Amino acid sequence: MAQRFYSTNSAGKYVDLQEAVLRSLPPDNGLYMPESVPVMDAAFWAHWREWPFAELGYRIASSLFAGAVPEEILREIVGDAINFDAPVVTIAEKMHVLELFHGPSLAFKDFGARFMARLMGWLTREDERDLMVLVATSGDTGGAVASAFHGVPGTKVVVLYPSGKVSNLQEKQLTTLGDNITALEVAGSFDDCQRLVKAAFLHRKLAEERNLTSANSINIARLIPQAFYYFHAARQLPEDVEPVFVVPSGNFGNLTAGLLANLMGLPVRQFIAATNVNDVVPVYLEGGNYEPRASCPTISNAMDVGAPSNFVRLLDLHHHKHGLMADRIAGCRFDDEQTRKAIREVEANAGYVIEPHGAVGYLAAEAWQADHPDDEMIVLETAHPSKFLDVMEEELGEGAVEIPERLARLAGREKVAIEMPPEEAVFLSWLAQVES
């Protein structure tokens, strides 16, 4: 039977892939999860280390979708989306970095955004209406989604981002493409942007009229391809190694994808959720008390999330048992001063330029390794350092980071964004009237 999906608030009630992906958010305000998570079979493990990356991804997606998408279509979707690598780079003994920034927008969000754009294109192949894609971003999501959907017929993308809280080049990725991409500069935080997006989906009449879908990690289609690179990273280490994955975390979609990979049979010794001062999940892991709060701006801005959406998925995967989650995931938090120091130390000791989010991950890996010296650490480096040029040059000096041409050419383009207050009524009114 093809894979079905249930809401974290309504276990036992199922929808098909099309409903889960295109409607994004269940009407009960939960998040969709797969009915079953398959364990990869012996035939997979016999060949997983030798397949090209795209073939590896296809095999994982095929098992998870269980026939929800025709196999030839799914192979084409994955092959077209995952056409760049995610290499593991060793920076010290038993310390590795998984570079996830080799896609078009130079961030790990390219994996999910490109896969989702192609999957949505297939799911809406017979729908004459335009699909309106809403996405809230704290930095990299918006750029990846804008890149993935730019110029795609039958789609319009609305990107909501917090004013003054993304880097200059990140903002240019959101606001300079034009065509079917509209940027809304929200006078608030990422949590405000996320709240506005959720409000639109919970307004079922408006969501249906505007044919809304989401490209945030609330959408299950964003998470599935992120599981691919956990398998890909692990196979780049020796066969007998069970890695510790250190995940810089904001909305916790990336970590959720890693847990799915683990449930599918990928051996993982430990997961570490590394955050900046926005540490509501590490606090929960330590004491079992989850209290969302207003986010604080930091230099690792993609992690500036005070109410992470995917926390409910983490709870669901661990059967709402704090002890199970705390055993599987360790939590660490670090402030900007510690992050800046780590950027300098990694460059001085390893000759490697690590950006702020990866630096937070490196600090967590270092802390874990102090008590577990035999463990092999893989730190997820989620974006290219040039996307945080001001911080990098403050710590390493001018010219320390080379800006890739596809990002550099945006610098001179004119920003075009619509200013939006963080009030739901204002946003919903704008959404109802915007040209479709």
C-alpha cells in the first residue's frame, strides 16, 4: 500500500501524499508524519556505499513513499534535484564537516527545496490553477525556495523574512529575483513570519481559494530528501564507524530528517542538537520543560527560532517520552562570543573556514569529544561562509572568504520587498487580494 500520512494531533486519521504535500499543514494545526518508516532491506545495504548520490536518494525515497509516486517519475525527480555533492571534509582527528552548501543557493535547504519543487510540479500536473507557495525564512530557506521555484510555470512564491535579521547577501537572494517570487519584509522575528504562514493555512477557505502550499519544514516533502545526506555522509567514513551527527538547529527539521534516517536503519551513535542562545530544545532535553519564547537575534541567524515547529515531530518520534528523546539527542548551546572564537580557532588550527552555524556545531562536537574521545564526529555545515561575509571578515580579515560568482552577482541588484507588519489580519487581507 502506498505511504499515507497522519497529523501529529490526529493519529489514526490518514491522508495521501498529494494532500500532505500540497496542503502542507493539517487542519488541526499538527504536522504530517509518514504512517510507517520502513527499515532498509539487505539488498540496500549490500550496495548503498557504491551507488551515485542521486541513486542512493532514489532508493531511500522509493522505500519511504512505497509506491505513492511512480518509480520512473521518482527517479527523475531525485536525479534532477540532487545533482550536486555533499562531501565530508576532515578538519582534525575524528572531526569531520559535512558540506551541504554545494547547491544553487549555497545552503542545505537546496536539497529539500529542489526535491519539493519537482514533486509539487508532478502532483499538480493536471491542475490548471497556479500553486501559491508560502515560505517563512530566517535566512537560507527563502533563498533556496526562491531559487528552486524561480520561473517554474504555474507557481507563485511568497517569501516572508524578518526585517534586519538576515544577512545582506541572504536578503538579496530573496528580494532580487522578481518574476514569480514576491518578498515580504516583516517587521518582527522569524517566529512572527512562521506564525503568519500557519495562520494562512489554518484559514481553510483562503488556503483553498489561493491554492496555498508551504515550502517550510512544516511540509513533509522538505524533510524526506534531507535524510539522503545522512546516509551519504555515513558512507564516506570507514565501514565500521557509527558517527555522531552534530546538527546546528533552529526549526529542527534537519535533525528530524536525521532521526528518520536512523529509523530507516542508518547506524548513528548519537545526535547532538547544537543551538545558539535560542535554546528551548536543549532546555527541554535537560529537564523536560518545554517553554517557547521570543527569539533573540544572533550571528547564526538561521537558528534564531524561539518556537521550533518540528518539536512536535521530535515528540512524535519519541512517543512523547522525554527520557527517550534525551537519550537519543544531546543538547548544547553557545553564544556569539564563543561562536566568533570558534571561527578563528578552526581557521587557525585546521585552515578551514567555517561559518557561524557550523561553528556552533563545531563547539558542540568539541564538547562531546572531550568526554567521548573515540567517537567520530560529523558536523553539518549548513551554508557557505560567504553568506555571512560581515561576520567572517570581522573574525578572519577582509578577503578571507571567496564569494562564489552566483552569489556575488546579486550584490549590485536592487532589493524589491513589500513591508508587512506582523499582524495576521493584515497579512491575510493582503494574501486575499494579491494577484494570482
